[in-house]
Amino acid sequence: MDMLPFGAAAFTDEGPVLWTSGGNVMQRMHSEATGVLGPPSVAIAGVDAKFIIVRADPLAKEFVLGIQDTAGNLRVYHSTDGISWIADWSVAIGDGNVPRFDAAYEQSTGRAVIAYRGRISGGKTTFYYRIWNGSTWTVQTEKTGGPTTGNIVALKLAARPGSAQLALAYLDDTKSGGAATWSGSTWTFWGTKITTNGTVYTGFAGTYPPVRGLDIAFETVAGDLLVVMGENSTNKARYATRTAAGAWSAVVSLTTLTGYGDFVQLTPSPTTNEIALSTCTLEPSISQYLCEFPMWGGAAFGTPVAESTAAPIADGNIPTDTIWRVDGANRVALSVY
């Protein structure tokens, strides 16, 4: 879980759980030795977090923490034990209902990358990024030349297993969305817009978007990339793929969905090319979610399972979450909503 004022990460089975309370960021440490959470303590005092994203280095006991506070600032920290946090840098990225930044570790190098809201340069969308090598951060670098023309209001990163490759998906304030890939040294925008009418639920009148209507993920075995974005039209959600060799597909409408995909979440299987898609369409007029769960099989989506549930609607809400459980050759994706 990496939205709302809550976050968790682990190196092997040990790592911190962080949340906001009373104007402080609190934490409890999960012990690999005992399998239990330790007592709560103050991780960072005096920071009122709106979004918390914490990532674990896959190669060493190290954590990178990003906090988007209620004043619209991105605050970045690191830790070598998951308990004591060192403040590294901060930058204004603006306020909103979803995170305007994300963090990911290159899985083969242990370097961390944080990408965050940029500006409009030359009429095109940009984003900024910085890289952590375990001891220092690079200076802020701008990636220019996106296929869209607005300021980023939602952003998501994905890391390819066993590789230094990353991928980024974003929505801007014109309701258009795009993607970029990181080779380990260079970012490359895909020149095609994935959506030009990003979804926004009925009756919403606040800061766009109300919830995160996009996600991006790598297939664990093949390394192909999948990006899905909600679409506020009869096109339903839209998706595109990119092969491990670098070839993008056309943008395809996910017409098997009934809803538009206001909220989108992708959760890759840790052992196969399957990716579980959880998507919910929010309708405040009837106080109901329509949640749908199709499975990506490596080449296409299967028929979704659909559930409707009455629930209060809140901007920035996460109406569903998914985990995989694997026992030998047996595997199951468990979605809660």
C-alpha cells in the first residue's frame, strides 16, 4: 500500500510500517526474527503527511521514504535500519488527492530513483527525478518532451525484476496521460498519449484527479510492460504494452469492463507473467463502487469478476488492494475492496 498517509516496505521480512498521527509520522518495525510488529514510536516529528511512500533496497537493508505533506511539499529521507530516518531534501510539488511523486529501486543495482511533478516546458509535460546511490543524491534533473501538454497531477513508477529498468506512468491536469521508460541511465518518453480523457467520477468538482486512475507494472518473467489508465468515455479503461525489447503496442480499450476505471491498480504475480488488475468506478450519486477484477495473462485480459459495494466515497480513497500468495506451484491473487 503506498497511498494515503500510510506506507510499508521490507528487506527480506524486516521493515517499517509508517503512518501519520497528530502531526507526526509514526512507525512500527516488523521483526524478521519474531514475526511481530514492535511498539509504536515517532519516526519523524512535526511532519503532517498526506501521502507516504517507502521503498526497500532489494540488495541491502536500506529504505528510502518520500512524504507529500499537507502543504504540498515532497520530503525525502533514508534509513539503514528502518528506525532512524535522515532528512535528505525537499521540494514543493503542490497539493492534490493522489501522490505527485513515486520512488522505486533498480532491482539489479540497489540505486533508488524518485520521480516527481515537473512543469510545462516548450508546451510539453516534464517531470523531475533524482537518484540515490546509497550515500548521495544526484541533483534534480528534468526530463522534457512528454506527449502531453499539462502539469503532472498523478505519477506511478514500476521496477523490472532483476534489472535496472524502470517505467513511469502519469496523468496531467488536461486529463491526458503518458508513459516513459528508464534504461538504467536514460529516460525515454513514449510519444503516444494513453488517454486524453482521464476518468473523473460523477459529481466530482475538486482538484483533478479524485483518485489514482492509472498504474503500470512489469511482467515478472518476460519483463514486458503493461500500463492501464481509466477513460471517462465509452472507451472504458485503456491500456498499452511494451515488450522487453522495447516495442510498444497500440492503445487498446478494455471493453470487457462495465465501469470506466476511476481507480486502477496493477499487482504482478511474483512467479508468472500474470498481472492482477483491480479497477473501481465510483458513483457518488448512488454511494456505490463498481469494482472489477480482470487478470492479465501475458497477452490479454480475461473476463473480469465484478462486485458492487455500497461505501462512503472520499477523494484520495483506495477502494481496493491486491496481494499474491504463492505456495510452490500454487498461487492466488487476493483482492479486498
